[in-house]
Amino acid sequence: MATPPQRHSYAHPQRCRHPAAPTTSRPSGSNRRPFMIEFFLWAGALLAVAYLLFIPALLGKSGSAVPAQAVPLLLYRQRCRELQQELEQGSLEPEAFEQLSRELDLQLLADSADASGPHPNRLRPPRFALPAGEGLAATAPRSQGRWPVLLALLVLPFLAYGLYAHLGRPDLLDAPANLATAPDSKTLNENIQRLAQRLENTPDDLQGWMLLARSYQVTQQADKAQAAYRKAMALAPDNLDVKALYAQAVAESQGNRLQGRPAQLVADILAADPNHPTGLWLAGLAAAERGDAQAALGYWQKLKEQYPADSEEAKQLSGYMAVLGEPVAAPASAPKLSLTVNVSLAPSLAGKAQAEDTLLVFAKAVDGPPMPLAIVRKQVKDLPLTVTLDDSMSMAPGMSLSAFPQIQLGARISKSGQAMPAAGDLQGLSAPIAPVAGQTYTVEITQPVP
């Protein structure tokens, strides 16, 4: 009998059970040094680019300066043109035009007199910049105002570095390497407690319950993790991913064993979706756990077919399958077994079923895994009915009707729509039979599930 592979994780190659807590250690000084050098190189480059923006202001020509003596004349000419335009447009009467013109002439004479003989204590009027070629050339060198700017550009970087070294946090240069550091257990437990308290006020938060359950798993609180998963399953009873995570949590609580309740949950998952990746992975683990290598290989082969042949997931599955050995292929010429099943509901139970309730007709091995070998979904309103169960409904290679000498036929009305029996469901089971191709069998639903 093949030895099951060492089970270091329930997570199959595609989906992880829960994100593992990062354990990145603090980098050594030699690892930090290149990052610090890179930081300062980038800072220096940005500073150099900023300095380039000052070059046009320091070296470029901004135009010609006009002495103060020319300013009154320029203003006089501008104002004369404005008055002339107002007169031509009719917005200024001729008498007003003459009056304003005389006032401008007097003002120009007064300004010219002031400019030709300024008082020793009077401040010199400002010089106005005009476009090049208009006015007189500047007589005072502009370089007098450049030195303060140059001095400021040289001093500011050193001043900024000194302030940063004194008031800043240079140690945060290591932050990219430390962001993945896992929180300590006290902080983690406090966060879990806050999440649990929040969910008491928002009990309909599915994602919150999922996060709480995974958090309990990480902190080895199996009972609380199961309770949180049950809350999530109540909110999303048809979510197979939630049910798979719940199966894993139950298995962990019973010493990492999948037999019993976890195996029933896995069977329920594959009954609803025969290709569910996590369901196939867990079913293979359960089969390997009980020593059924052929069944385990069948589940994992079906899971492997969902990935590209050269993918990492397919390679990992091949490695697990190699531990168990190669699957035994069925003869190509082997005929497919097909059974006809007539299903009816006992009249005494007719009032206990609704027309829209789910009806499951299935076959399972008498001596084998609890997972159905074939299953058909209908509704109560379809009763009585006749269905066909055959090998093409197999959920995994090696798990077909013809692979087992004795099977049991059954029909169940599921109130929840799930394949796993629950209290309140109605069911009927046949006696163990040796299946015969083409034979017609009868199943009557006669009793409630306790």
C-alpha cells in the first residue's frame, strides 16, 4: 500500500488556506548601505536639476533698464494717446480734452524739473524694465543682485541636511525592508479582538467573518476559527470556498485528520462542483490518509488537468503523485455502466416538502469514500421521476459506478440545497446492490434525516 505524502499544508497549489505571516528579518548594515547610497544619489540628482532652473535667471538678459528721467515722458505720451482715443470715440468732450491736455503738460514740466535736480535726501525713483531696443541702456550692473541668490543656493542644501539630521528620522531609510515585518503577538491579538467586537455590531459582514476565522487559525485558536467559519457559512451557504476553509479548520482541530466531518464537507463540495480545486485537493489528501492511493491519484489527476502542463502547480501535483505511484488506467475498451433509477416520495411525507426543494439522486460505494459516485440534481416538483446514473458522472478517475462491486442508491430532499445530509431533510436508501448495466432500480423517499 502506498504511503501518503507528507502533509505539510492543506493549501493546494492554487489557493492558500490563509496568508502566512511575513517573517522578513531586519537587513544587515551591508544590505542597507547600497540603498542609502542610492537615496543620496537620487537626492543629489534632483538638487542639480533644481539648480538648472536658476541658470536662465542668473545668466539671461531680462531687457534694458530705463533711467528715471525717461519715465515721466513715456507716461506722458501714453496718457496723450489714451486721451486722443477717447476724444475720437466721443467719450470725451473737446473742452474736457483741452483741460486734461493742459494738466498733462503742467505735470510733465513738474516731473522734469524734479528729475533734473533731485533733493539730496530724496530716494531715487525706481528703474523700469522695457523691451530690448527701447530706452537707454542700464548703467548699474545687475550682478550685484546675483550674489545673494548664489549664496542661498549653496547654503540651503547644507542647512536642510543639518535640520533633517537633527529633527528627522534617518533610520526610516530602512523602511522598505521593514514594512513586511510581522506584528508582535500582542498587537495581533488586539487587532483580532477589535475585529470580533466590530462583527458583533455588523454580523452580516461575510468578509469580516472570513478574516476573523483565518486570524484565529493563524493564532492557533481552532474552536474560535470554526465558530467564525460557521457564521460565514450561514451568510453564504452556497459558497464552496467558505465550506472548504471550514473543512480545513475542522481537520486541524482533530489533529490534522480529514476523516469524519471534514470528509463529509469535502464530499458536499464535490457534489456541488466536481471540479472545485480545493475540494479535489482535500479529497486526495483524505484518500491518501486512509491508504487509498488510487482514489487520491484520481482526484489529483483531475485537479492537475486544470493547469497548464508546464505550470508550477502541475509540477507540484506531479511530485505528490509520484510519492503515491502512477494511477492505474482503466482499459480503453471497458464499457460504461449505466443504471436507471425510479424515484418517488411517500405520500405520508408529501406535506413536508416544498415544490422548489432540491432533490438529489445519487449512488455511493458501500465500502469506500462517502463521496457520491454519480449524482443528479432535480426538484421536488419533478417527482415522481426516472433518472440515469452512469460512469460519465464520476467526480474523479477511479471513482465510477463500475469501479466498486457493491453500491447503494439514494434520493434525498435537501432543504438547504446542499449535498450533505442535514436534520429535517427527507431521504430514501436502497439496500446494497451489485450494479448490473441496463437494470432499473427503485428508490422511495420514506423517512426524515434525524
